[in-house]
Amino acid sequence: MDMDENRLDLAEAGETSGDALEAQRYNTLAITQASQGMAQGALASFSKAIEFDPQNAGYYYNRGIVYAEEGAHEMALQDFMQALALRGEDADILHNRGNVYAMMGEWDLAFDDLTRCIELNPNQPEPFNTRGAVLAQRGEPVAALADFATAISIKPQYAEAHFNLARVNAALGQCDIAAAHLREAITLEPTFKGVYKAIPDFDGCRGQPGFSIE
């Protein structure tokens, strides 16, 4: 299933002491470095921000996202757990921790985090899409379809959710529905045209009347 990319958030501004201001400077530098693909530099800068302001949950959250993108899942989990300890329950942190659990194949832990995220903030489409992907991996396609449909109802032009909906429908033999959502996904994000060709879930629909995506 297609997962959402993690996104950096600016940490909250708090104290205006010298150390806190220095921490904010390193945090801003790290976000710039991450946006330029300088992951190791970003990790070092986020670590400096934490050194100057170790009680700011946002710095752990931001560093956790970069760790996750670099495949350092255990390090990412540690940072997200520290961020939750400092900030309390937070939908964004839970979503990103759920993403990491999903990357690790820890489907039940991912489901729990994503479900709580949705309870805290039911108006964001990405957690529904991610939870749908987790449900599909757990062998619950009907529930997965419902989550993808909810994500699309919130954000109609959501290419990843359309693609995931197409993929699960194709695996269930619902080729007409799969074709409609696959075409929409490709219209919104043309790279999906190449991606779907390599995914076995679509094999049962290839060659079926009305399923030509060329």
C-alpha cells in the first residue's frame, strides 16, 4: 500500500532565553537542511536544538521524522515517544509513529496509533489512508476500503488514496471500480501509471474489458 510521506513541523516557540533562541535557530537550520536532502546535517542540527532546549517536544518530533525517512526506525520511535511524553497525546506525532510501526510491519501497533490519531483529529485524510493501508496488510480489505473512501471524501483529489482504493478493489476482483480509481490516481499523479504495472494485486484485472489504462 502507498503510505504518506512524513512532514516536518516547526517546533513550538516558547521561552525566549538565549538557549531557547539558539535552539530555534538550529531547528530552522535543520528544517532547511532536510528540505535540501541533507539528512545527516539535519539530524546533527536537530540534536543541537535538543541540546539547547531538551524540553521542546517539537525538536524530537522533527528529528524523528528525519530518522524515519532514513530508515532508522528504532531511533525514530524513541524520538516520537519522547515527544509524546513531553507534549501528551498529539495527532501528528501518533500518525508519524503509526507510520513507523507500519514500515516495521508492526500492523497492530500501527493500527492503534492511527486509530487514536483519527479520534483526536478526524478531519485529516492522511491518517485514514495510512490506516487503510495497515488494514489491507492485516487482511481486512472491507475496512481498508472504508478508510480509503473516507480519506477521499475529505480530500477528493487524493492520488494515493485513489490508488490504494484501486489496488484493494482489484485484489477483490472489482475491476470496474478499480479501473475508475486507478485512472483518477494517474490523472492526479502520472507516476502511478508505471507503478501499478509492477503490482500483482492488479493481475486479475489486466486484460479485462474496460480495464485498459494505456
